[in-house]
Amino acid sequence: MDPNGTILSSLTIATEYLESLPENPLRDPLKNGWNYMLDTYTKPQIALWGSLIVHEVLYVLICLPAYLFQFIPFMQRYKIQQDRKEERQWDCFKMLLFSHFVIQFPLMLGTFAYTEYFNIPYSWEEMPAWYILMAQVLGCFVIEDTWHYWLHRALHHKSIYKHIHKIHHRYSAPMGMVAEYAHPAETLILGMGFFIPILLFCTHFVLLWVWVAFRLMETIDVHTGYDVPHLFHLIPFYGGAKAHDFHHMNFVGNYSSTFTYWDKICGTDKQYKEYLAKQKKMD
């Protein structure tokens, strides 16, 4: 049996299957909206102001449900640290404004230059199929998670922890807004994990916005403080709010941002496993 022939045959079958899937019912509205944007605004405007609007609107919308959970008695059953209430929310919001507009916004100034230098297209006709886009997003998550694990773990080293990462850990019982509450140096260091996979996978401008959307959904989810069942939990090795909430509560272990395999491989989930075993006995 020719292994190369088997692989090619499998890829052909997979491609034919994907191409046979029903067309996205939202395709026409999305196409019209995307082309309207391209006809109305210049690429520099889309790259800068469009990216800023996408980030800020998504951040608010994704944070909103978890913010409202604190006022809904029914949702308290999902709260992880039952004895802790959301606190210093105004302080967190003020720090976010500073981070978003003083640290992150200047980084967005380079978006258009990046797309021009690497000839990244904006047109609807050159936009990849949705399944290719999702594969690119998955690749982005894998690379970002690896970067985050090792750099986040390094930021916990006793020689630098108090100078940088300690700010993020002011919230030992996190909430959604805390996702990007961090020292400016940490924003830059861990933020590199967002940009590195774009250098590898970006074949169209839309990936920047789609990757932003999924990354915000993930990082806000794990900081909500509520272990609410949802589709992300179906993803293999997804850590979720429970795993990252333990990191904030314990300060040690569970250094990954999205998945659990680096912590499993390196043994930095030992205390988390002991915590889960203890919780199970109590139940």
C-alpha cells in the first residue's frame, strides 16, 4: 500500500466533503456588508479604526453576560468561588481604558503597514472558505497557547513576579473584565502570542478580526469566575474558567491560556488535580 497515495486520497475525500457542505445562509449579507465597508472606507481606516471598533465592541459584548451574572440568583450555582464577590470593578475598568487606548491602540497603528508589507488581501473574492479560516484560528490558538504557557510561567518567577504579573493577580477571584487587566509590559510580552501566529497563518485581513473575536471569547470566558457549560467545553483539552480560576486562586500552576496539555506534560497541574480530588471528596 502506498502511504502517500492513501494520504492524498483522504485529503481529496475531505476536500470534496467540505465543498459539498451547505452554503452559509449569511453569505450574501456578509458579502454585501464587507463590500460596502471596502467601498466606503480606505484600507488604512479599516485596518486602524475598524480594528479598534471590533476589539472594543467585542470586549464589551463578551464581558456583559458575565457582568450581569452577579445580579442573577440562578447563575450563582455556576460561580466557582462561592464565597467571593466581584470587587474593585471600577478600578479594573479604568485600568482597561488605559491599556486599550494607551498600550494596545498604538500597536494597531502598524496593522495597515503589516498588511501592505506582506500583501495581505482585503477583498471578498480572496477571502478563504470558512473551514480554512477556522483551521487557521485553531492554529493560532495552538501557537498562542504555547507562547502563553512558557512566558506566563516565566512571569511567575520570584525575581520578576512582583514587578509585572502581580498586577494581574490582584484579582484572586477573577471576573470577565480582568482578562486584559495587566501591567503594560505583560500586555506586550504575552500579547506577542497573539501576533506570532498571524505572521504564519494570515492569508486575508479577515483573519485578524476573526482571531480577535475567538481569542477574546476564550480569554474572557476563563476569567469570568463562572463555570457555565457552553460549546467551548466540547473542544479537546480546553481548560475553561474552572482551570484558570484555580490559577488566580492558587497563584501556582495552570499556566496555559486555552488548553491543558502543556500543564499536563510539564506537571504544573499537580496542585489543580489535588484540588479537584479534594472537591470531589467533599461532594
